[in-house]
Amino acid sequence: MIQPYIARKIDETIAINGDTTKPVWQSATWSQRFVDMVTGAAGLYDTRAAILWNDTHLYVAFATEEPFVEAHLTQRDSIIFLENDLELFIDGGDCYYELEVNARNTIYEVFFIWRDAYQRGGRFDVPLFDVHQPQAMTFGGDYDRSGPSFWHGTHPRGTRWAFLNYDMPGLQTAVQIDGTLNDNSDIDRGWSLEIAIPWQSLTWLANGRSLPPQPGDQWRLFLGRFQKLTVSGQEVQPHPAMVMTPHGLYDTHQPDRWSVVEFQS
């Protein structure tokens, strides 16, 4: 059985600039090397993450090995997973949040609500989550619209509403690159990412839990990395996926398989 990751509480506020060598992160508990999402074998490149929190914010940091740091997408909410990225998902029971960031610090955000939880007059039936607006889509998971999962996806709960226009209030992200972006004539060391999210912005995801958490509270988070590889002119499909906790299958949208994070003082 995989043990929960323990996120330690801090008293200070972290200045988000992408530097994961700051003393506050050096004293954090870093994960083991990320593993292949399907097999659990060691990931292609060394990738690790750490989580801290205080009374106002959730903090997440990633540190990655990357010999050729590359990122081209610059428009917010571009389909970042088409190139190398780092990803954070937060489970809220009847909903979940997805954040993707590339090495240019371009972000992509989506808020998902399970269709069986979206009821007329219910808590999600509000203007923010208006299913009639053009950026609201139905989604069945990473294998949506294929074969026997065509209509309902592969998860037992079926499809979700995906709100592509969602922006997490107060979100901060920053990247630092140890190397030269988009220059493959040299070998880079890698890149790092810092994320800060105000607890008050996670109300939709709290699902009855305290904000900030109480010591001992557990949340499910997905922390992962996807790597675009081109070999002999052919892009490797699917992109190698490296994660904190293996899923046993290639699908990020499986909240019951995500890492358990326990918040401790």
C-alpha cells in the first residue's frame, strides 16, 4: 500500500519565482523520483515534487531533469499537453481542477464537474458553471470518443462537464530554467516550477473539508509530467507520463488513483 505524502505546514509566505532551491523548499519533504504512470517503473527523467502549506496558501513545487528544455506555446489555455508540461490536479469529490504549465510558464486550466453531480438547482447550477456557455464541454477521460467508451468514457462515473474558461482566483505560477530554452545545441540541466493557490479559492473543491485543512486531513492530488519525444522524426505516442503515484493505466482523469496528500502541522 502506498503511504500518503505528508505536506508540512510552514509559518512563512513563499515568494513565487520558480526557484526551488530556496531554503523553505530545501527543508520540505521531496517525493521519490516520479514513476511511469502505467507500469510504476522509474520515470524517463528525474522528476520530483514537494508540497507545503500555511494558513493562506497551498504550495507545490516541481524539480525536473531535462536535457533539452523546450516550450513554444505562449497563449493562455493553449493545449499545453501537446508539448512537455508539468501537471497538478486537485480532487473535490464531485468535481476536480486541472492545471498544466510548460517551461514558458504558459498555463492551461480546466474545472471538471461529474455530470451525475450536476443537478438543476444544485450547488453547481450557478452562472460560473453555466453549461450553455460555449466553453462548457462534455468529457469522458483520456480515451473519450473512442471505441466502446465513445459516449461514457472509461470511468465508472461516466462523463464530466469541462469548463475551459475557468481561472483559479489568485493562482500564482513561476518557472526557472537551468539551461537554454529551445536550443538543442547544448545539454540543459532542467527546469523547475512553483505554484501557489489561496485556500479561499478552493471552496468548490473543499467538499465539506476545512479551509485551510486541519492537521490530519487528506486530499487527493495528481502530480505528473508529460514528455514529448521525437525519435527519427516520429513523435512518440502516447507521450511518456511520469507521476508521483502510478495509475496502472494511461489516463490522468482517474481521481481515485491519484496521490493521497496528508496535511500535517
